Amino acid sequence: MEAGLQGRLYREPTTAGGIVHLGLGAFFRAHGAIYVAEAGGWGVTGVSLQSPGTRDKLRPQGWAYTALELGPDGEKPQVVTVLRDVLVAPEDPQAVLDVMAAPETHIVSLTVTEKGYCHEPSTGRLNRDHPDIAHDLANPLPRSAPGFLVRALAARHAAGLPPFTVLCCDNLPENGRVVRGVVLELARLIDPVLADWILANGAFPSTMVDRIVPATTAADLDRLEAATGYRDEAPVMHEPFRQWVIEDSFCGPRPALETVGVQMVADVTPYEHMKLRMLNGTHSSLAYLGYLAGHETIADTMADRVFADFVRSLWRDEIIPALIPPPGEDLRAYAEALAARYANPAIRHRTWQIAMDGSQKLPQRILGTIAESRAAGRAVPGLTLAVAAWMRYVSGRDEKSRPIEVKDPLAPRLAALWRDDPARTAQGFLHLAEVFPPALRDDAGFAADLTDALSRLVRDGARASVQGAVDA
Ligand code: CS2
């Protein structure tokens, strides 16, 4: 037993503040929170927007938790003590607004997943029909992340305080611009003067975040306890790699993140495109095709030679040709590093976990590359097969007709689009305006390729279709 570690795990909360984080999932606790802890001088108040589970587990630990690095050659625990408090929004939304509006709060960061911004994935605009947005327009105590941002900024405006910087850490393209757009649109519907004040004084830097963080399992808790001698009810698991690129445009103070490896840059866009299309795009492709082929994790999928060859061909032939590399990045080397990260056998990242919320993820991960490539006359058969695999996956039945537990805000609508006729299935999906841009909806060649890919998937199965794509 290591008394030192245990002493740190069960400790008094930190008193430093400065950051409120909305969406206290495993990703932020394994990524942003660690950078902030290393930079020093700042503390984080975490907010769960849905359930009390994380708060209830962390409270008896004085908000400390273990981040366990899972390397191919072994595990390394680190105790993270940067959280000062955790609030559960549905229990007391006013308490969340109060801490967001407090003078010592300078940054509100977010990891609320793609769907948490209540926007339309294909356009980035606020979805005014979203039930939480309808609620937040009519009530001063919000439910949605945009609602909390707007009502807290309103409280600061009323109190004569400056706005906080809104730091979006979700996998959206130009994520700062997206959250700025939904915040301004919602604010304008509530109070145009407030919207003008946010526009003139607020800051919404875009960021690129990267670290693979598989969901923690009960077995992880026991293994960690056996290794360290203390019981942590809410540890997080992560790979060794990490990257955080932030547009340096804050409207107030910030931690000295550049001293701990965060890249502070003028324009994040090329980094976001590289990461969303090369990492997340292939992650989703492997998730749908791998799941259908019976692979449980990304590492299992990569251990299947056909899939390892397939993902390399996606990078080489379809994704890299459509990218402009960020300054100093070699995209081929980036792809090789990704292949090694995916193959890390210590990371049990389930294909099912990545397959979640595809309707919110596909546009920025895969459809952008497809639309741009087709417009430029480049073929994208592998990514087209991945889109077909998503359609098959969300039908809710796998290749052996067993049910799939599909998690997606559009799940019932998606399942209803599946037909016995692949051409009709493809047409039905392509008319889903939330997901497909008009350029792809109206592209008869794409509809034909998608129909072909669907026919092959149904006839030959996912693995043989992937093999066919590699051999072609
Ligand atoms: C994954 C991401 O679950 C998913 O959709 O693709 O969480 C991925 O692991 C991270 O973005 C890596 O930085």
C-alpha cells in the first residue's frame, strides 16, 4: 500500500478556482483537467449536466481521482487534484449559474459531446425545436449547455462583470465558432442587447483536443486497487498520447497552458481538420465496419489484417489528399502514429462506444472529406463503404440479425429508413437534412456508389466488403 498516494486521494479540496467545466465526463478528467493541474494556480468546478453519479463517487474522495495511463508496456497511475467541487445541474441549476457568474470565474470549458450544443450537425445552426432549447427560452433556469452559457453571461452582464471565455473541447469543426453561433442565436432570442454585449466582449477560442479515453469498467477499478493499494471509485483510463491546440484569443486570464505542452496558435482549423478527419473519421469507419464484423474493440479490429490495411488505405488514398497539413505536421507520420495508437492492446476502446451518436459525428468526420473529394473528382470508395456501414448499423440489426443497442438522438428515425432495397435505403438517408449536405443529397454518383456499397455489405458482410475495398 502506498500511503502517499492514498493521502492524496482522500484530501481536502483545492481552493483555487477560475474554471467551471460543463460535462464532467471521463474525457475532460483524463485530458484538460490534467493540463490545468500541471499548469498550476487554477482549480476547476465540475458540472454534470445530467446525472449525479460522478459527483457521488468523487465527493467522498475530496474530488480527487486517479488517471491511469495505459501504455503498451504497462500502466502508470497519477492522482489528479484539480477539482474543487462538483455540481449536478438538474438538482440545482441556480447554483451552477452562481458559480459561472462569480467574479473569480474566468473560463467556462465544455465537453458535452456533439449533441450537447443543440445545433444542426449539417449547418451548425441552433436547433430551435430542440426540447431543451424550447425550455431554456421560456425559463430562466436552464437545462442545456447553451442555456447555461447564455443565462450566466446575462447574470455577469447585469452585475457589470466581464464575460468569461467559453472554451469548447468537443470534437466539432471550428468548435469555438459553432458554440459562439448557438450562444449568440439563443441570446438574441432572449435579449438582443445581451447578444450585442457578448458579440463585442466575449471570446470563444476554437480548440483541437486529442486523447483516447475508453470508458472505465468495473475490472479497471479492481485492477487499479490491486496495483496501488487504494480504492478509487471514479478513475479514468487513457492512452499515453495527448494533444491540445488552442486558439490564443481569451477575453480574460488563463492558465499558463503553453508551459505544459499545449500548442497556443492563431488558427486551429488545419489541426481540427487533420484530427477530426484522420483520427475520428477512421475511428468511426472502424467502429461501424468492425462492429458488424464482430470485433469488440478498436485494437481487436486493428489486429485483423484486412482492417489494418483498410485504414491505411483510407488515410493514404482518401483522407490525406483532401487535407492541408498544419504547420510542421507530416500527415503520413501522423497516420503511422495513429495506427500504433489504435493497435495499443492495453486500450480496450469498444467499437460500440465510438459508434454512438453517428448522426452527430459523421458530417465533420467523414462527409466533409467525401463531399470535397467528389467535387474535386477524387474517388472515395472506402469512406463510402463506412457510411453504408453506419446505415446498416443504425438499422438496429447486425449481420446475424441480432439486435444492436443503437445510441443516437435520431435512433428511431434512422432505424425506420432501412429498406430491403439498397437504392431506397440510400435515398432515404441522403434526404436526412440534419446529416447530409445538399451537395451529397443531390449527387447521383454518390447515391449510386452508396447503393453499391450497401448491396455488397448485405450480400457479402462487412469483413468481405472491407477486403474487397482493399483489393480494389
Ligand atoms: C472517438 C473519440 O468516441 C469517439 O467517437 O472517436 O472519443 C476519440 O477517441 C477522441 O476524439 C480521441 O481524441
